Amino acid sequence: MTSKHALCLIFLVWISCTKTSTQDTIPLRISDKINALQNEAIRNPPAKLYRSTDQNQTVYFFPSFCCDVFSELYDRNYNLICHPNGGINGMGDGKYKDFFKTRQNEKLI
């Protein structure tokens, strides 16, 4: 292998290790919410965040931590989309009943 090829190989490895997909980047306001949750007392069950794709957009789902508390579903810009479940009846706010059926590529963050 020539030094030119070795240099190209090193460059390609460096690029692949440092490049971050926009899909993996957590928006600042979502990150702020994560930090706020980390500064709270430990919940039982623990606080969680799921990123998924729904209706061709990336969404962030914070499950409720208690049966009567609403869960929260946000878009990338930290706009609250709805409360898919939780609340007194456990069925959320009713604004988006199909979220759990239509979400894809769910990942625990």
C-alpha cells in the first residue's frame, strides 16, 4: 500500500468515526428536558425517552411515570404534539390515538 492510499484510508476512517447522522443528534430543547429529568429524584419506574419516526418526522416520546400522569410526545422543535397515553382514563388526550400503531424505528435514548 502506498503512502497515498494509507492517507486516504486514514481519512476515510476518521470521517466515518466523526460524522454524526442528523437522526442521531438530539435537539437542544429535548436535551434540556433530558438534563432536567436527570436532576430530578430517581423515579420508579425510571424516566425514559424514546425517539421514533412517525408520519415522516422524528418524534420524541416521554412515557408517563405514573398511571394518572400524561405521557408527552414532541416533534424535533420541542412542540408538544399530544399526550398519547396516561391521564385519568389512561388513554391520553385523544388527539393522536394511533401513535403506538404507526410509530417506526423506535429507539430508547
